[in-house]
Amino acid sequence: MIYMLEDEEGIRNFVIYALKSSGFEAEGFEAPSALYEAIKAELPELLLLDRMLPEEDGLEVLKKLRSVPETQKLPVIMLTAKGTELDKVEGLDNGADDYIAKPFGTMELISRIKALLRRTYGSSAETEKLSLGGIAVYPTKHEVFAEGEKVNLTLKEYDLLLMLMRHRGQVFSRDSLLREIWGYDFAGESRTVDVHIRTLRQKLGDCGELIETIRGVGYKAGDGSID
Ligand code: CA
């Protein structure tokens, strides 16, 4: 899980979408107070931290995180529009692990994230594998196999499959899938989900039946047991 604290909604949504498309779980927050709440519930593997924020400066947030044991070693990449040498030094002096200046491309951001995850957790983060029956998903490589055959999915089909496989046995309503994958401001219908599930199942061949329809509710993958 990667958290991003960034008050500009456009940038936040763009980055969160890019991260999810690259196989990461990611959640964005607008203000420091929301981030602190989220950290209490779940500690992320990495934090993307904007410098200019409401409530308090990104540097203050960083100092706070470094002052408590739980987040003392949390990998942090600072983002800033300023991009001056002084800013960079300040960020690093205060315990940021890396620094990226706006505007940045998502390719660069994601490769910096992967590099920092490798430095922090070793190479195992690169080869994470999720499996269910004959389906295998490699999130960091963004690859899906069914019965050993590579499957080419669209972004949304992939996101749906990853969501269901990361939460095996959990039933998702169409509305919750719409919100999670298309975004809460997506003006679509729940039928959109059905259409994507149908093409996803077709592409998975015989393995498609592992994605179950729960009548009147939504969808789930697997029964929560480990195979
Ligand atoms: Ca900002």
C-alpha cells in the first residue's frame, strides 16, 4: 500500500491512478489529519509527501512521522513544486528518502518508488505473486497468466481482477467496484462493471469461472481459503 498526501486533487488522482495501473495499492489524502488517521488504521509501505499543504507544511509532517517509532523508518518520497536546491536539502535533512520535483512524469515516479521499495524491503517486493486456481497475477510486472498462458487485459479488467484477488472471498457490490476502480466521481452505471467482468472472464478462459457472480449483490473471487 502506498499513501499519497497531496492537496491538489488533479495531481493526486492522476498519481493514484498511475500507481494502481502499475499494480500498486494506493490511497490519496488531501490533508495531514486524514493521513494520520489512515496511518493509524494501516501503515503503508511508502509515502509520497507533497511539500505545500493545508494545515501544515510537508516538512512538518515529515518531522512528526520521524519522531514516532511506527513511522520512523517509513520510506518517504517528497514532492515539491519548488524544486530548488534548498528545498531538496531541507527535505533530505529532515529524513526524506528521496525527492522528486514537479512536474514529474509517472514513469520516473514509479521507477523511483520501485527503487526505494527495493532498497527498503529487498527484491521480493518486485516478484509478488497472487494466485487463485489457474490464475496468477504479478502486480509489479502487471502480468496475468491463466493456466500458464499470458492474458492481455485492459487496464480496467486488470484492476478488477487485482481487486478481487487481493481480497479473496470478499463480495464486492457493483457500486463499490465502480467507486474503487473507476473513481468516486465516475458518472457511469453499475452495468459498466458487468461488461468488464464479462470480457475479463472470457479472456481468462476456463479460469473465468473463478470469478463468481453473487446474485443481487456483486462479485467475488475464491472463497478466502489459501490454495
Ligand atoms: Ca500542494
